[in-house]
Amino acid sequence: MDNKKYILACIALVCVLIATLSYHNSQKETFGAPRFGTEVYWQDIIHEELSQRDGWESLEKEHRLDDGTRVDLLFPEQACEIDWASKWAEGVGQSIYYGLKTRKAPLVILLAKKDGWEKYRDRVQYCGVTCWVYDTRTQEWADKE
């Protein structure tokens, strides 16, 4: 094989590898999501349930603040952050910040995907923040005051 054909074969091989890796990565994003969905997925589910079934028609999803940050759910009296139970501390910080910016009470909705979520709820409540827990396995509220 002369040099020209060898170089073209190498380029073709590299292109095939890049295309294969790109396809694999795009499939991973689509089908490789966490078993229990993403936070955004559950945000949509919870928003729909609360606004349609529970009568919170004025519930706003992804409310953008003046600094570009976004409140996951903005209730008439509460600013809510939705987070996985194990990320409770991030939820507390964000909800308090959103509450201060909107002049509303902070609320955290924890997403539970396994047993043991009670300790995380207790930590959120210890910080003085209202906490609801949504069980992603059963798609029901595990704790909602």
C-alpha cells in the first residue's frame, strides 16, 4: 500500500472511531440516565401533579431570578428547590437563597430513590426549612406537610 492510500485508510479509521464514540455518548445520554430519572424529569412530574391535581394553578416552574439563577418551583408563598435526598445540603442552601431573593419561605423537595431518606429530611428541617419528600420508586409523596 502506498503512502497516500495508507494515510486515507488511517483517516477513515479515525473518522469511524469518532463517529462510533459520538454515537455511543449520545446513546448514553438518552438511555444511560439514572435509573430513577433526572431532577428535571421529576421536576416536571411534580409540577404537573401539584398544579393540576392539587390545585396550585399559579405554581411557576423554572422561575428565573434577576441574577440568572432559577427557582425550581415558585409557589405563591414558597420558593422551592428539588434535589436528590443525598444532596439535601445543596437544596437547603439554594432554597434559602431563592427564598431571600423572592421574599418567600424556602421549601426543599427531596427525591428519594431508596430507603433511609428520613435522615436527610430531618437535616433539612433542622435547618429551619420546610421539607417534602417524593419517592421516585412509587411516584408518591412519602412526606408532605
